[in-house]
Amino acid sequence: MKKQKVSKFWNMGTAIGLCTAVSIVLGALLQNVVMWLCIGAGIGVVLGAISVNKKLQDK
């Protein structure tokens, strides 16, 4: 399996922002914005930390 690099624009802030934006939309649809905002931000932090760690290991 071929290893792929993480793109240069993807960083911690991008992961948090993207996941939070998706969760706000989901929260608006499910009528519980605050809970989904917290869930999305938490998922963004975890994904961002994993991707930053992967970038550091690739160097």
C-alpha cells in the first residue's frame, strides 16, 4: 500500500474549524446546536492532533 502525505494546508486549526462547521450544520438540523458544537470541536481536536503527529513523523 502506497503511503500518502498529509497536504500542506491541513493543520490543527483547519481540522477543528472544518469539524466544528459540519457539526453546527448537523446540530441545526437536529435542533441541538450546542451539543453538536462540542462534539464537532472535540473530533476536530483529535483529528488535528493525529494529523500533526503524522506530519512530524513523516519528516
